[in-house]
Amino acid sequence: MIWNKKDIGKELVKELTQNYGCDALTASILVRRGIINGEDILFYLENDPRFFHNPFLFKNMEDAVDRILNAKDEGEKVLIFGDRDVDGITATTVLYEALIDMGLDAQWRVPSGDETYGLSNEVIDQFAEDYGTLIITVDCGISNMAEIAYAAEKGIDTIVVDHHTPQETLPPAAVIINHKIADCGYPQTDLSGCATAWKLAVALRFSRSELYKQEICLLTIVPENEAYTVHVLKLLNMVEIDRIAETIIPGMVRFDQTRLLAFLKGQQIFVWDGPLQKRLFEKAFGKNFELQYYDLQPDISKKFPQVSGMSLLRLKDLSRIGRYHKNKNDELDGFMNLFITYVQQTENLFTEREKRELQLVALSTIADLMELQGENRIIVKQGLAAMSTNPREGLKELLAKQKLLGKKLSTDDIGWQVSPLINATGRMGKPETAIELFLADTAEKRNEKANAIITMNEERKQLGAEGWDIAEPLARESLPRFSGNLAIAVSDKIHRGITGILSNRLANTLQVPVIVICILPDGTAIGSCRSARGYHLLALLEPSADLFYDYGGHNFAAGFSLAKEQLPELLHAFELYAAAMEFSEDGETEELIIDAELPHEYLTPKLLELADLFEPYGEKSPKLLFTASNIKILNVSALGKTEKVHLKLTLDCGTYKWPALYWNAVEKLNVDFAVGDSVDAVFTINRNSFNGTVTPQMIIQDMKRSAHA
């Protein structure tokens, strides 16, 4: 393994410590990871829902909200249609609860049994027979062109709430909410389907406010030498849509001769410190000038007494969000940030209800391998914290059965012990069981559903073991046909619910993209694709789009369905394509990218606080990787259930003796190192929970004798 600790500039580290109030070690890790812009640093150092992006940044969000509000007013029947995986199950649950809470006549459905992924004509026909008029797809729909057109023929509108990569042609939906559509307006680059549905739920709640669809102007006038500059920004649904600045020299121009008249015409105008603003306007435009506005200072000061009597200049310097946006941190920006915070609190936009929802949003974000950057970091932080302290109905039962109740939960806990349970319901053809678990109104019902899910997961494991024995040799045998760049396993003996698991495991094993295809009794072939070495799967599928009933997904996980009669033509196309495949990384030499080299005085349990700061860990946010030198090995023992292949060590780090684990390293003992040696090590740290006792421990990634011992 190559140990790589990137050199960084001390001046940049110093700048981060001064600008953002973090210590030098935290700043150096941020710099080493390339996180140097305030807008990115915010999501590492802050954990407040105030920093979530406004859902109305989606350009189509207001249209979606209005269509749903119209459905409520007209007493329409609404169907929420989701996917069968964790993301689809949680998205369906979150939006269904939100619509019921608002009083809509809503129902939900997800593909069950051998039903195909995505919306189908059969589902549309059944909903039409029930006099339904609005379908909202969640975590699916972006590729359902024909089905959505068919729904329109039946008089049914469709709102697509999805996060999958769209095809070249978008479906003819009434509204589409998807951050992967060009010019959608939303700044987050990776959002789960459930998070997208939650954004719609939050927007719907804001629609109850008097501020919904109301344009608001925040205004302040600032003296500058012998002139006065009027700064105004315009908000719609709390999103800035425009701003102007007009400099006035007293006696030189009338108000109606400025751009201000047209900009402010018909607007609600809010100011801070009305008496001061009045005096400044009179100096700029004369004593006879009057501007109708509302002074927010008394109301906001009542809510936040600490800002009472402060000027906007002082408030700007105190703004936490302004600290991270240096190019947008003048007095008007400070006013806007304070106003938005005030509205969020007075409108109760983040309450215990949102904490319950964020548990499912976080679960989906982890399970669907979303990048843990930007607001996804706060989504997962908030969700994990709520799960750890007050888990919502349904999750509580699953956590109890996995012996996770009362534990400080991590992304690993959720990814390895909770997500697979919920995914098992979809893989076994019964995803509705998980939704029923989350919606059940009694503990007895929830316990019954949780037990059923545990049973399904055991069945899924057995099918997985049997499926591996079938798929693994088929995939290996296919490699020469596909130029060693792609592996494909096709069988009618593989259960459709485990194709994703098998393709993922095979991709990790073979280090090439893998497609596992099962043949259903009705003659439909279902394929699951998983990437390796950075290859974008959609580039592989798009040339054969005309062969598929449906296809879609992400760059690194995708799927498709087609008639089995089309399989020979598809495999031939893959054969030709694979011959020219190129990979962005070869993955041959493992490189350990080190975040910090630590002296012995830093190697204490307090180091866990630093690890917590950089949580959550996952996609694009790997665990902190440390290195330290001249650590003495005090003792070693071998571990393993059937075969002792792992090492348990105690390492003397000066003031603290660390327990450590080194996986699959038994053959290194007494070869690369031995008890009593001083070693250099690369490691992560975590908490080990056993019988109610929590202790810090190292997880060794690589170790070698110290050259200077």
C-alpha cells in the first residue's frame, strides 16, 4: 500500500482557523480534503436545519404545490407511487404522511411481487377505475414517458418527484421535480428520492403561510459620503429572486425618477429600525417624501432578544451563515438571513415532525449511497441524532431487533444493519410490509411487521447464497466474450430480488462492471447493473434504449427490463461496446490518503470528538485516516469465528493505550511486526460497544516496523 499525506500550505490553514473558528488540526484536514470554500465548509462545521436549501429553489416546486393544493380543494383522489427499495419505501411513507396531515384523499402503492419497476398502465387503469385524478411518483417516473402519456389520456395528471438521471426526452408530466434536470435551480448535486419527496412536503407546509407566493422586499438605506445608497432585495417563497442598489445624491433626482419606483411598486416592504430609515430617506429625497413600509425590528427582537437594539452592521458581523458566504455578507444579506430564520421559527417549519421525517430521509440517503456532501451532511446528522435519541415508529422496532436501541448510531450501523432489512422486503416482493411498519398505529402491528421483515431478510440471505453459486461462475465465464471489461450472468434460476446484491458483490470481486439478468416466468428479463473502476453505466445502456421496456438509474447503479427474445441482440450490443470500454481508474494499487499525522499527545479518546465532527461518513466522505509513528505493540491475539485470521492488539501511544483491530492480518504477525516492536500505523478510529460499555478503538489499515525505532 502507498501512504500518501498531501502537503498543504500553512497560510491556508491559518486562514480557515481565523475565518471559521476551527482549530488547526480540523482546518488542516479540511484543506487536505480540498474543502476550502466557505459554502462547503459550512456543512462540516454546522448542524442546524436553518442551513437546508429552500425547496422553492426548485423552479417547478410552486407548480407542484399548487397542483396538490388544487387536488385538496377539489377533493381529488391522489396516488403516491414509489419504488420497492429503501429510497422508494421511505419516500412513499414521508409524502403519504404529509398529504394525509394536510387532509388530502391520498393512497399509496409500490411494485409488489413480480411487478416491474416504475409506473405501469395496469396501475393507471386501476386508479382511473377508482376515479383518481393525480399520481405523484416518488423515486421513479423520470423514465415513464409512455405510461405518463397514457395517464394523461385517462384524465390523470402526474407529478414526477425523482432523482434518477433523466433520459434525453423527459416524460410529459404536469410537473417534474428532479435535481438532475438541467436548469432545475436546485444547488445540491446529489439528493435521494426520499429527500426530494421531503422537499415537496416542506414546501407544502410553507404553503399554509401567508407568505406563500407573496413577493417581499427587504430594504435598507446606507449613507455614503455625501450620497445615500438604497439596497433592496426581493424574495418569493423566501428565495431571493432579484436585488438592486441605487445611489442617490440629495436634490439631484426624485424618487420617481429612479429604478426604485418600478422595483418596489405593489410590494410589501420590510425594514430594520424604521425611525432611522425614515430619517435617512428624508435626507435623500426631502422631508415631504414618504415610503410605506413595516419595521421588523420590534417583532424579531421579541423573538430573539439578543438582537434588540443592534444595527444591521452589527447583525451582519454576527450572522453565522454570512461567515461562510463572504461575497454575500453585506447589511442587506444579514437582514435577509435574520428574516428567514425568524420566519422559519414563527412558522414552525422545523419541529418534532420534521425530526421524525428526517430519520427516514437520512436512512434513504445512506442506503442509496448519496454523496455525503452539502446539505446531505446535515440531513444525515440530524436524522442519525434523532434515531439515536428518539427513534420514530417502525424504526424503533427494527433498531430493537438489531440491538441498536440507545446507541449513538453511525452510517455504518444504518448501512449494514437497518437498510438491508428494509431492502429485503422489496427483494422478496413485499415492499408494502416496510411501509405498513412505518405507518402502523399500534405497537402490536409494528412488532408483527418487524418480525416479518426479519424473516424476509433471512430468506433473502439464503437466496443470495444460492444465487451466488449460480451467478459467479456464469459471470467469470463471460469475461472473455466481453473483452475482460464486463461480466454478465443470465439465468432463470436467479431470484429477481437479489440481482442487485449479486451484481454489486460480483463487481467488487471481479473489478469490472457487472450485469446480472434474471428471466421471469412471463418472459420478461430483468437486469441489475453495478459499476467498477469509475465506469458510467448509463453510457452502456443508452445505445440500446430501443430494446428496453424501461431502463434508468445512476451512473454507478442502474437497471433495465426487456423481453427475453431481445436478449441475444442486447448481449451482442454489449459485446461490441465492451471491446471499446475505458476506465477512469485501474484500482490496481491501493493508496491510503492520510488526513493527518498525529503526535502521541493527540492519541487520546478526545480524538473521537474530531471524528464526530467529520461524521457522517460514506460516499465522497471517507472516514478520517490518521497515521502515527513509533507506537509500541504491547500484546496481540488472533480472532475469527471459524478461522483465526484477524488480529486484536493493544498499542502503547504514550498517555493512552489503544485497543486496535487489524482485519485479515494474522499472516503479517511475526513477519511484518511482532509484540514489542515499535511500528508506524495508518488507522481509523471508532467506538466499540460491548455489553453496554463503549470504548474507543483503532481500526488498522496498514502497519510496518518503524524505520527509526
